[in-house]
Amino acid sequence: MNQVTFGMIGCGNMGGALAEAAAKVLPREKLAVCESNPEKIAQLKKAGFATVAGLAEVAKQSDYVILAVKPQGLAALFEELRPLLKARKDRFVLVSMAAGVSVARIRELAGEAYPVIRIMPNTPARVEKGMIVYTAEGTTKAEEQTFLDTFAHAGIFHAIDEKKIDAAGALSGCGPAFVYLFAEALADGGVECGLGREEALLYAAQTLSGAAEMILKTGEHPAKLKDAVCSPGGTTIEGVRALEDGAFRGTVMSAVRAAFEKTAKLK
């Protein structure tokens, strides 16, 4: 295999979304994907990616070695990866998306203080609307910028102090699942009121998308935007009251807290 700039180890939903984002910038053959699942390898090859079944080529030839594996599998992965990295004489960057695994822990598992970019992406990266928080240690400005430029189509990247990255991941990383649950509930409410399923889902999704854009584009506090919809004695405030009866805000906050506390247990 020819020299590759980026090598990805593992290619699940999140890794696949990032690979597709990079493919909008890099020639697909310049991003090698190491994957053990034969069906996944066939899919990746059909999509034009350079694929390999083992670690050696990715570990030895990639300028950026991307660890797209679950945190529980990281220690076992490094048992095989560590000597391959140690044998290299050139400079490279490790990129990890393992939830709850610090840069210090990655370096401990790797056996060296390699340059590391730790990212917490989310699945909307698949449609170029991801929220990706990251922290970089030991990288040059040029290396960091190359990484950001390559994955720019994944969405918005935001540098963050590592001590905040788990909290950010609990919100933006887990948040899409909470939003999908809300979208489904909104649509179910519409169906209960007589709408068809397909149109109810469309109305719910576009309403969520538009409301999010209002926050981003206007910069106004969500409470102010909410108040603007709630006419005195109107239908919206009656619905808000029903949500508050169900401890809506407190429940959402508890969901983020639960995800954050679970992340701490992964370390």
C-alpha cells in the first residue's frame, strides 16, 4: 500500500461518518481503514477506501493514526499497536475518540508521549452537522490545522480544555439520542392528534432543525425565544405547562448528568 496520510483503526458508525467527511477533502485511497469485519471491509472497498485487515500498514505508514474503537477495547488494541508505533522513526499523531480516556492514559497505553488529538464527535457528522470538541497535546499548529482541514466537512470543531471534554461529550456526544427521542415523542403527539406518521416526523424534524438554527443565528437565550412563542393564555404555554408537569427540564439535565457519570466509569 502506498503512503497514506490518515489511517483509521475501526470503522463503526462514528468512524464511518468521519471517514466520509475526510473523503470530501482527501482522495479516498489516501485514507486507509483497518477493519476486521469482512462485510464492512467489502463496503469500504466498494466505496473506494484503501482497506487493510491488519494494523501493521496503518500503524507504520499513517501520519495520523486514528483510534476509532470503544474505550473498553483500547488496552487490548495497544498491546498489538505499541511495538508497531515504537518501531517508527518518523513523526506521527495519534487521534482518539474513545470516551472517557484521557490523553495521559492514551500515552500510557502507547508507551510514549506521542502527539495526541483527543476528539469527542457526534453522529450528525454524517450529514456535515456534527459538533466535535477536541483537545490537542504535543502537536504543532500545522498538524492541528491539517487535521481540522481534513475533517472540516464533519461539522463544527471546537477546542476545549481536556478537563471539560467529558462534560461536552455527555452533552453533544450523547445529545443526538436525546433529541431523536424528543423528535419521536413530538411526532407521536402529532399522530395522536390525527396526523399521518410520515408528515408528523417531517414536521417534528424541521421544527427541531429550525429552532436550533434560531439559537445559533440569533444568539438569543433559548428562554427568550421560548417566551416569544408563548402568547398569554395561548396553546403553547399550555403545552409548556404540561412539559413542566412532567419535570421536562430536570429530566433532560439528569440525562446529561447520567451520561457524564457513566463516562467517568469508563476511565
